[in-house]
Amino acid sequence: MAAKDDILLEESFEQRPLTRATFLRLLGFVRPYRRTFQFNLLFTLLATLSQLLGPKFIQIGIDRYLTNFAGAEAAFHGILVISLIYLGNLLVGWWLLRQKS
């Protein structure tokens, strides 16, 4: 029966909008950890940007070096460079995610 009561309590909280007073009260709990919160927010944004750049690097590699085929050596060199950039991006993203936790 306790599980049903918990669900009803959660639903009653979900239906209430966040008021200014509640927000300021929550902000008071975060204030002692302000610097940590800012770093986590920054690392989260940078990690998200890193994850969004991954498919862009793949697109650049395909569009520039595989579809506009100028020569095997130029394509190989271009794909190698894009692959190294992509690998660096993955490592930076991994490092940023590790810093958050």
C-alpha cells in the first residue's frame, strides 16, 4: 500500500507549478556548491557539444573525401586526418564526462 501512496504523492507534486519561492529555496541549497555546480554545467555543455560534433566530422569525411573522389591518396589522407580529429573529439568528450562524476 505504501507504493500506491508514494505514487499519489509524486503525482500531486508533479501537478504543482514551480513557484518563485520554491525555486529560491532550492537555489539556497545549491549556493554552498556554486563553484562545483558551475563546473559541472560547463563540462556538461562541452561534453554535449563534443557529442554533437561527432556526426559532423563523419559527414565532412564522407562529403569531402569519399563522394568527391579526387584520388586514392588524397582520399586516404583526408579520411586519416578526419579520423584523428574524430578520435581526439571522442577522447575530449570522454574526459569531460569523467570530470563531471
